[in-house]
Amino acid sequence: MMEHIPLNFPFLAAALLAGVAFYIIIFKRNLIKLIMGIALLASAVNLFLVALGYRAGGNAPIYTDVPEGLMVLPVPQALTLTSIVINVAVLALMLTMVVHIYRHTGDIDAKESRRLKG
Amino acid sequence: MLTKIVRTVANQLILFILIFGLYVIAHGHLTPGGGFQGGAVIVSGVVMLLVAFNSKELKKSLRERLLSIMESTGALILIGLAFAGIGTVFAYNFLVGSPIFGRIPPTGPNPGDIWTGGFIPLMNLAVGLKVAAGLSAVVLAMALFSSGEEMEE
Amino acid sequence: MDSLITHSPALIVALPLVAAFAIPLISRAGPRVRNTFSLVIFGLITFLVAILAMDVHSVGIHVYTFGATAAELALPGGYTVPVRIMFEVDGMSIFMGLIITIVTLAALIYSLHFLKGQTGQARFYSLMMLLYAGMMGLAFTGDMFNLFVFLEIASIAGAGLAAYRTNMADAVEGGFKYIVISAVSALLVLFAIGILYAQYNVLSIAALGYYMQYTTLDMMALGLLGGAFLMKLAAVPLHMWAPDIYTVAPAGITPMIYTSSAAAMYALYRVTFTLYGSAIDTTTIGWVVIILGVLSMFVGVMMAVHQTDIKRMMAYHAISQEGYMLLGVGVGLAVLADPGALASYGRDAISGGIFHIINNALYKGMLFLTAEAIFFRIGTRDLNRMGGLGHRMKWTAGFFIIGALAISGIPPFNGFASKLLIYESVLRFNPILSVIAMFVSLVTLASFTKVFYSAFTGPEMPAYKEVKEVPKSMIIGMAILAACIIFFGIFPGLVVNTIVAPATDALINQASYINAVMGAVP
């Protein structure tokens, strides 16, 4: 069954997620949806990073009780972990700011709650 | 504040979650896991308590001052360990070869020895402490914020 | 002393992190202890930056490998590619380091008095140290993924600082726009890093420059990196966030946000000159940078002319001045492959663009400080409501005149020196661009004349009869910047030969950057 999935499948999924994420970021006005769009873009990039390390038939890159054979690349997994940690911080900061904006203006629509114009 | 059944079960379960989180932190150099992952597991336990009890109730046990001190201590231990090897280079693994965490692991598949890794397990513990304190503070502050209060300075 | 110089790249980034995490603990002992601690640590860091600068200008590129057995050991025995995280400090990196340090020192001293009465001050200084560590790491790093991490650190700390006054609604909105733009741009950078790693299996900038062959995927990566850094830089199609955040940030933080954009500009130059360098067709890329620079200059100054909020107008001028830097370095990039043109005017164009970075930091910083001084005294930023302030605030008016003349490029101030370099070299490349640049300078002067007329001259308004001059510490801060502006304007040759020329040489000379790490690999 595994042979019938084309090898490019994770990359297509990442590209699709990134496309949906860009659509949300550019066209949606609700601030919470904007934050969800950024989280989706982060997931797309993380998926891309992990998928590019795959070697066909490889095991997890851990030495503890691993069966003999090929291992997938460990460096993209480390990069993905760092990226996840950073995105947690960024999303927490953005959510806090949205709560402040809601408290001040009573509205989380990007057009209605805009004060700085021109 | 949810019902008495939920509160009792949460009180019992938090112990297991904490132990699992500490297991993930402590074995970070052998199995998947490490500082951030274990810290996030501990925070999920705190979130369970937050949901079972009120955020105002939890604020009495988890004071902001304690979380701030834990967070700063974790970060300072991490950078302190990196500075300890400054005689050679910053972030040099000075514990390799010494009796604490200093054994060299054998190459190839092996059933993992926990006393290996140099200062990496110690850094994992520091990062786990920092992440647990920091993310708990974030989650608690957001819960209090939404219900109208503020966290004290 | 020697070992201090060897370890200084790591110490310069690690000491602010120590300070950032220790300040919440230390501020339990009281505000005076915390302020003294911040100043002492920052004084130590400034000393380290100064000695590192002197050493890099005399000796050469400094490589610092983290966790190896010796600091310069980039390739330990048996390895052909570098595998550890490295800092590589050359002329351009230390130039950015000097700018960042000077601006942060001024911001720190200014904030010590400006923040009286605000809550949460411990976190303010902590975030300021984190922002400094992030920007210095971005300037010193020799590794692509490290660039991403420090870029994110600087963005998060900058957004937190900009939205510091959470009781004002527009402060939080400005900070929110900044973090959204920064998050999207950093994710695009990570995407490009993934593409580069998948092709060459190395992450270090020197090794990537060594192995680079320009395939289609590399073109995609260059496009993504360029787009992401231009987004962070507020170049014109993507500049909507910049005026909002410059308007609402607290007084000391506005120069630091500008320096954060300058650090993103440094990252853009590092990627195009050193990572891709000789492998790409620099003429096309150079023309893209030139067009964006011209657009930024033009749109920035046109939008600035009809603003009524004084800080928002200055923010648009900041966008316009960044266009000058992009124009200068873009011309240099376009002629990089042509040795004759490079020697005759390309090098001067790059020098002009780079010199403009530090000049802009100085006079824009001073202009923002004068705008904040006005806001401090009369509580409004609306130009329609100001009038006749020159009678009372003589020092502020004087510094404003100096800043306005410097930004328009009038001798003997420093703006004239860098703009003359840009005009002359761009004239030999393409006369139309030079004419546009001079026109933009004229419009800049016109808009600042309008502001001076409406804010400082005219009859004294009855509401402002009681207005006094600002406190001494703010005047001292502005005076230091004014002294630097006049000094750079009178002795531009000295500045160019000491710090700008090594930076230009470091950018043009891709081979020396790569050889410092890859050594004698055939």
C-alpha cells in the first residue's frame, strides 16, 4: 500500500496548506481567523521541513534499540522543533494582542477596529 | 468550577502527568523528547487543572512571583552551563569524560545509557523548568484576562 | 585581553541574554539596582563591541565555532563541511554591530527617564536586552538557520516593546501588525532555508556559497528570501505596517525598530552578495533592488507630504530614506560582475548606501526624539493644533532644524556626504535615477519646512503659554546625536575610511568570507 502513494505527496500537501493559509491571511478580516491562517502557514512549513528528510525505508534517527538499516535525516527534525517552539511564542503574543484590541474597541474585525489610517 | 467528580479525578491525575512530563524531560538525550516537549506536557497538566478548577482558584496556588522566579532560574542555569566551558569555547561540552553524565555511548544500536550526553541532560532539565513555568504563566494570564481580572505585577 | 577578543562574538550575544533573564530577579531589589545593573552590563557590552571592531578592522574575519575545542576550528580533522553553529564577523557585520550598539545605548539612557511612572518596567528592560541580543545575533551569524532564529527573537521582542503601552488602543494595533508581518516573513525565510538544505545538505552561509549552483529551486529560494526580507524592511509594495508602528512605539523604541529593519537589510545584502554572489546574474537582481528603492523613495516622500500627525510623517520619511540605501547598494549589485564599472562607480555606490544606513539612524533618531519631546510637553501629535512652539522650546527647535537639514542632504551635515556619494555614482550608472533621487530630496526639504513653519514659528498659541523646555536628560540625548551628525558631516572621509570602506570590501569580496571557514578545501 505504501508503494502506491507517490513520493511527492507530502510536498503537495504542504503546498496546498500554504496556499489555503495565504488565502486566509490576505482575504479574511476577522483577526482570530488571521491568527489561524498564520498557524496553518507554520504547519505547512513544518510539514515541508520534516518531509524533506525522508529516506525510503528509513527508521527513526534514534540509537536506542533501533533495528538495523537506513535512518531518515535528523537535522530537519531539529529545525522543525525549533520552529514549533518559536511559533508557540508568536501565537501566544498575537492572541494576547487580539484580546487587548477587543477590550479597547469591542470588535475583532480588522476594518472596524482600525484606528490608525492614512 | 466543574463538578466534584471532575475535580477529584483531576487532583489524582495531575501526579501522573507530572511524572510523565519529568520522564520525557529526563530521557531527552535517548528517546524522543527533551526540554520543551516535557515542559509542554507539564503545562497540559496545568491546563487540565485550570479547566477543572476556576482560574481564580488556581491563582491562589500558582502565584505569579513563584513562576517568574522559576522561569528566570531555569534560563540562568541554561546560560550558566554554557558559560562554564568558556575556558575552551562558549557552549563546550565540558562534562564529557567526567563521572557526572560523562560516559561515552557505544556506536550503533544500543539499549540507551542514561549517564551519557555531557551537559545535555542538565540543559534539558533547565529548559523543562523554564518552559513549564513560562507557558503556565501564559496560560494562566490568558485565562484570568478573559474573565476580566489581571495578573498581579 | 586576547582571549577576550577571541570570545567576544559569543559574549556580545550571550551577555544580553543573561541580563534579560536576570533583570526580573534583580528588579525585586528595587528600580535603582535594576537601572544600575542594566547600565553596567550594557557598558561592558559596548566595550566588547569596540575592541572587536578594532580587531576586525586590523586583523580580518573572525570565526567563532560554538562547542568546538578551539574557537577558530571551523573544520575539525576529517570534515570537509562545517557542522557546528558558527558566528562569522567581517567588516559589514561589525558595521551593523556598531550601529545597533550606539542606537541601543541611546535608547537605554533615554528610557531611564522616560519610563517614570509606568508599570511593568522590569519586563521593558528585559525585552530591550532580548531585542539587542536578537539584532546582534542577526548581524554576527554565519549560519542560515541561526539567522531565522535571531530574526524571530528580534521580531517578538520588538513587537512586545512597541505594544508596551497597552492602555492605548492604537499601540496594541501597531504592535499586532508588526508581529503578523514579521511572522509571515520569518516563515517564508524558513521555507527557503528548507529548500536550500534539501539541495546541498549544509546550513552554513560560507559552505552554501561554496557549493551553490544556481538551479530552479535556488531561484525560488532567492525569491522567497528576497521577498521576506523586503517585507521586513518596509520596502514599498509591502510597507503598510511601518507608519503604524513608528507612530505608536514609546520614545526610545522607535530607533530600535528602525535598526531592526536595517538588520533585515543587512540580511538581504548578506544573502545576495555572499550566499549567491558570483553564481547569479546580478544585473537583473540589481535592477529589481533599484526599482524597489526608487519606488520606496518616491511613494514614501509623497505620502509624507500631506500627513498631519508628526510622527507618522517622520515614519514615511524613514521609508523614503531606506529607498536611498536600496538604490545605492542596488547599483553596486547591478555592476558587480563588471570589474571596470565596479571600480569606477560601483564601489562608491555601495559605500554611499552603507554610509546612509548609519546617517539615517542618527538623524532619524534625533527627529523622532524631537517629535517625542513635543508630544511630552503638549500632549498631541497633530500638526494642525501646534503653533509657535519655537518661542518656548528653543533647544528642541534647534535640534529639529539640524535634523531637517541633515535629512534633506544640505551641507555641512552628514546627509549631504552620503547622498553626494549616491548621486555621483548613480549618475554614472543611469542619469534618470539620480534626477529622481535629487527630486525626492527637494520634496523632503519642502515637507520639513512645512512642519517647522506650522509647529515652531508663528504667533504663540494661548493654550501653550505655559509650555517649558523638556528635561535636561532628553536634551543631552538629542545633543549627543546632533554632535555626531555635525562630526560625520564635517569629516566624512574619516568615517568612510574607518568603518564604511571595510564593510564595502567585505560585501564585494565573497571569496574571503568563504575561505575564512572552508579554509584550504580544494
